[in-house]
Amino acid sequence: MKSSATFRKALAALGFCSVCGTAAQAAEWVSTDGDFGTGSNWAEGTVPDDPSAANITNGGNARMDVPAAFTIGALTVGGHAGQGSIEQSAGGLNAMRCIIGGDDSGGGSGQGSYRITGGTFRSLAGEIWIGSKGGQGSLEISGDSLVSSASWVVIGRDGASGHLALSGNGQLEVLSGNLPVGCNSNGHLSTMVVRDFARVSVAEEIWVGWLGDHSNQGSLAISGHASVSTGN
């Protein structure tokens, strides 16, 4: 295992960017600010459960402050043209996949953010996209929290910008695949910042500024006692 990231420009098809399945139904967040685990904060009156997807796109903020655990289908924060955020300080949230800011349809403008200071968030089957197809996404991992993805984590994909920041003792693990910072996003800048004692572990490689032309920009900064490791 390498102790530093591998940077690579690749000329390959974006086959990995396909969505892992489509949920049969989606729960819609309706609160301006409230507890993720309170049924009345969802349009359906109940907290979503797998295989139901969960959409937080109304400009509201969902909080997870208690040590409860939830498993849902796909998680969308911000969506195609909306806004949304999650703040988690405890508990566990499991999703089949996750998009923070934007969706898989071109021409979006959605803005999403996920801030986790404690507890765990896991993408159990698919990828985590931070900024997708016109959207803007942000994922901040700090405290003693853990974010785990079964597949790729992509920061700014297909015409979008994304930001990933780790601090404290925060951890990110990518169990299979790669981690591109700026993916086929001409005219956009995506960033990854790892500091303090935070740790990032990627099964394969990290690519900074992947696909597109010279205006597709990516940035990776590592400081303090932070560590970034790749499998290749």
C-alpha cells in the first residue's frame, strides 16, 4: 500500500458513473430543520426504510443527534435544482448510494451538504457523488466520525464542483474503486482537504483532475498528521 495518493489523468469512458439501481419510491423531507428519525418531518408521515429512497431537496436540514440507526435506499441531498443538508453528530445512517448536490440528469443546479461530526455514514452498495451534473456538493467529516463507501467516491462529476474535507480524527474509507477529485467537469474546481489526524483509505487510486480538458481542475491538500493511502 502506498503512503501517498496517486494522481492520474485518464482517457477512459465514464462507465463507473452509472447509477446503482432505482428505488421504487422516495420519501420527501418537508421540515425546515428537524430530526431525521421523526416521522412528521417526512411527507409520508413515517421515517423512510430500505428500499425507500430519501430526498432532502426542499431547502431543509435533517439532523441526527441521537444514537439511532437507519437503513434506506438511495439518499439524495439537494437534488436536481433544490437545496438540502444533513448534520450528524451521532448514530448510524446506511444508504444504498448517495448523491450530495445534483443528480444524474444534466443541467442541474442543486446544492447539498452533509456534515458529520460523530457516528457513521455508509453507502452499502453504490457510489457517493459529491456534486453531480451541474450541482454543488460538500461532505465534511470530523470528530471521530466514519464515512464508508462500498464503491467509488467522486468529488465533482460531469460538469459539477464538489468539496470533501476531513479533520479531527475523521475517517473515509473507499472499499472498492477509485476517488477522483474533479471528474469530467470543465470549468469547475473540486477540492479535497485532509488535515489534523484524519485518515483516507482508497482501495485503488486517487485521481486529481480526471478527464475533460485543462479547465477541469482538482486540488488535494494534506496537512498535520493526516494520512492518505491507496491500494495501487
